[in-house]
Amino acid sequence: DIQMTQSPSSLSAFVGDRVTITCRASQGIRNYLAWYQQKPGKVPKLLIFAASTLQSGVPSRFSGSGSGTDFTLTISSLQPEDVATYFCQKYNSVPLSFGGGTKVEI
Amino acid sequence: EVQLVESGGGLTQPGGSLRLSCAASGFNYSNYALNWVRQAPEKGLEWVSAISGSGGGTFYADSVKGRFTISRDNSKNTLYLQMNSLGAEDTAVYYCAKGRSSGSEAALNYWGQGTLVTVSS
């Protein structure tokens, strides 16, 4: 099975900072990569699918890039409401594995 | 509006069984594959199982294969997860989730609120 590895596992940044989270697949998954945001005590929310397509209603400060095995989620200007854990997920085939998560703090 | 409402969680002893349900509304139910995803306390997300829209295709994570059975009743718009031989490692919030597209391989754009399963003696 394909393994998904995220880094870093946690980070702390200032409001307004540019934040980058990476996700690596152990084998190529083309662009079948999604990013989710989970705020404390809340349900996961889809941010990005197809590696770089923003889900409807998601602020434009979020962006995704990559293809194959290496992917990136970028928050261009970190806001207080972005405090959350972010997960990547591959969905090219089952199992739909998740990365371990990146906790973003301010 | 898409809604997914899980039920059936609770406390059970090691070796016990539970059946989770997920009542769905707001979309053409039989056209979409559905998933179960779980999250152990203070841990990450783990995909558990998926079922095709017709119910003819079922898929499982290795960690639950042979113990869990996913099914659906398209006449009742309800998804199920029968969980047997439960162990402490199965303690988690279980989410029902729907994909963006009809196939089993899709990003998950709708999630239920989750139901907590606790396995403890």
C-alpha cells in the first residue's frame, strides 16, 4: 500500500506568515491528492482536491501544488482562524490513506 | 443540503461487537460511494472502509479486514458498519463521509459529526 508522509508534524508561526506543509507519497499518485483542515473539536473539512483545486468557499490564501509523489499546501498569510491540524489524503485507489497530520499554531 | 448522521457508538468490552449506522439525505444516495473514517483520541485520521453506490464493491483497511463489514440499504439511504472482535485499538470517533464524485476513489467533501466507539473492560 502507498504510504503518505507529512512534514512537519507541527509548526508555530506568526499571523501574516507564509506557511508551507509538505506531503510525500511512497509511490506516484498523479494528482489524486486532497488536503483537509480539522479545527479543534470539529469535523474535518475538505480544502483542496486534485492537488491544487480549491473547494468551494475556501479562502484564496490556501493553495496546493504538486503531482506524482510530492505535494505542498501553502497558506499565503496565516490567520488566527487557520489554527488547526491539516491532513493530506491520497485517493487514486483504495486504501484512501491519510498523512499523519500537521498541527499549525500561532 | 447534504446531511450525514451517524449513530450506534458506545462502550463495549474487548471482543464485543457494535453496529454503526449513517443516515444520509440531500443527494442521490445510490449514485455515490460512501466511506467510514475513524480518529482515535488525539490521533490522526484513518480510512476504514468504503462501499460502492450499488453496494457491490466493498473495500477495507488491513487493520479491520475480516472483523468489520460495511453495507448499505439504498431503500433507506443508510450506511452501516458491523464491527466484531473489537479491541482497544478500535477506540475512536467514527465518521461517515461522502466523496465528491460517484466512484470509490474521491476526495471526501461531506462528513458526519461522528460517533464515539469506546472499547474497554
